[in-house]
Amino acid sequence: MEDNEEEDDDDYHMFPEFGDTARGEAEDEEGPDEPIDDEIRRVIVDVHRKAETAKEKEKLEHMLEDHKKKLYPNCEDCNTKLGTTLELLQWKAETGLSDKGFEKLLKIMKKKLPKDNELPDSTYEAKKVLCPLGLDVQKIHACINDCILYRGEEYENKDECPVCGALRYKIRPDDPGDVEGEPPRKRVPAKVMWYAPIIPRLKRLFRNKEHARLLRWHKEKRRKNGKLRHPADGSQWRKIERKYSDFAGDARNLRFGLSTDGMNPFGE
């Protein structure tokens, strides 16, 4: 729920069961002692209902499973793997604790808890428990001299750059290469570009009521008194509106500005 959103009693009945809303086929597997108005669970199920890809749905189902897992066998205080991990990560963020210090704390706590406990033993594993709440990042191999990206039909299957001849993958001096009868060795790319697709991030912004209101502010709330306070008051903005009237008619359509620091696209 948003910070300024009032709670609707009907929300308690929108997704009452794991099977009905998340999987759509399984019977309700909740135990009688599970809280009916479990806020964390309701949020996950709601996000699952709006998930757009099968991969995202699968990750959220794992998250629901972690929310059911008790922190350790016979745990009587209703602490779960997900709830405890979330609480610890919130504390880490509030105190500014480093990843290294947080990992050391996790290892100490894990030793103190009963055997077979579900507490993550590293910062990476703790963040991985919450990974469905994040957004996917695509890793695209690149030429080490920045000539090309190994993507698209023309380049995705090449092992060397067609411009400068540099190899796509790192090769150790003692690397024997692929040996007949053995599985192929995993090859390490010389350079990788991390690409964050923009459309899923825009959709995430519009899911938040306050953010969506701010994204529409330029058309719905902006003061129009002839003074230049915002890019929407400028001549280039008005030029776009005249040229693309259909685009300008919907306040939800967004304009992007490109900002660079220390990059000269026309130089060597």
C-alpha cells in the first residue's frame, strides 16, 4: 500500500488464498495458525497477480514459499525466513552497515540459531531472497575496445570483433580449450555491458500513485503564466506538442532528456 493510501476493508478478501490467486490451481495450503491479514503476504500476492512474465511469477512464488518457511524447526514466535531477512536488511539500510559487516553478523547469528535454520549466511544470499522485488538487468557481451555489442543476428554468435579482431572471451595462457569427451568449459567474456530496460521501470513508476501523479504534473498541475520554470515551459517542449499532437494529448506520455558527463560522441 502507498504511504498516503487509506486501507480498504475489501482488500482483505481480494486475494485470501495462496492457491486461488498465485497459482490459480492449487488448493489453499495455509495452516490454521497463519495470520489472515498478513500484510507482507498480501503485497506479494498482489504483485504476483500483476506480474507480466512467467519468470517473474516463478520468483514471486519462491518468495511466498520463503514467507511460509519458519526461521528454524519448531520456531514458535512466527519468525519466517523472508520476514527475518527483510527486517535485517531494513536495519542494515537504516544504520548504514557495510555489506562485509552485515555478512559477518549473519554468520554469527546463524551459528547461534538452532541447527537447520533458514537464515542466509551471506549478504548476497540475503538480497537474493528479496530479488523478485527488483527489476531485471540484461547482461550483453561487448567488444573490449567498445567497437560492438554481441547482440542481434549479425553479432550474437561471433567469437571475435569484426572491427578490431579482439576476442570476445578471455583466454588463460594455460587454457587447453575444449577437450573431446568433456563438457565445454565455461568461457568468461572480456567485457559485459549491463543494460537496464526502461519500459519495466516506467511501469513500476506508474504503479505508485504518488509517482504517477508527479509524472503527469507537467500537464495537470503546472502553472502556466508565461514564466520559464520547467522544461514544459520551453520552446522545444511546445514544438514537440505542435508536431506530435496525439502524443502530447495524453499526460502519461513521457519525454526524455539525454544528459552526458565527460562523453564526446563526436570525438575519437
